[in-house]
Amino acid sequence: FPGYVLYIDLDPAQIDINVHPTKQEIKFEDEKIIYAFIQAAVKHALAQFSIAPSLDFSLNADIQQLDAISKPFTNEQQQATISSGLYQTFSRSHQAHAIEPTEKSGLGDWRAYFKESSIVNR
């Protein structure tokens, strides 16, 4: 990782050095504004030297040509989706999703597992 040093010139009255017994930490009077200044300076420095890419909110022409976007969702596809079991589990609002216990899981009698392991450990 690259190293870094922050040089911050502040009024000493804005800093409390009695936060940590070994003076390894300090507390700023207004931490939010200090954080905002540091964040803005780092973003500016990274953008200035093109280290971090800037966000591009324009539409990508390649994505617009995908079938999922360019072709309409037909009624036949809509009915097939609605009738699937997967759609039904997510279509109920305000319902928690839980995994139903099955015979295959073998977790139905979990207390017996711990009883057997405590007998073995003796």
C-alpha cells in the first residue's frame, strides 16, 4: 500500500490531544468538516492525475442493443414468469422468506446430535 502523510494546519484550540493516554489519537472540535475537507482534497488529487476514473452517466450504446432492453416483454413471457414458483416467492409483500425443513436435511433432531457428541467426548 502506498504511504501518505497529511499536513493539516489548524488552530490548536480546535484540537483535543487528551483523548488517548499515549497521545496517539486526537479529537477535532468539528470532525465532520475536517473529514469533508480531507475527502474533497483526496478526490481532487486523484482526479487531477487521472488515478481514479470519473463516473460517466451517459448511456452506453452497446447496452442499449441487448435483447433484454431492445425487445419487448411479450404477454406470453409475462404469463410464464408469473406462473413460475420463483416469482411467487418474491411477489408476496411484507413476508419473510424461510427455508422449510425437509427430511433430506437431517437437521430435524439436532438435539440428538449434541447428546451423541457429548457421550463420545467423555
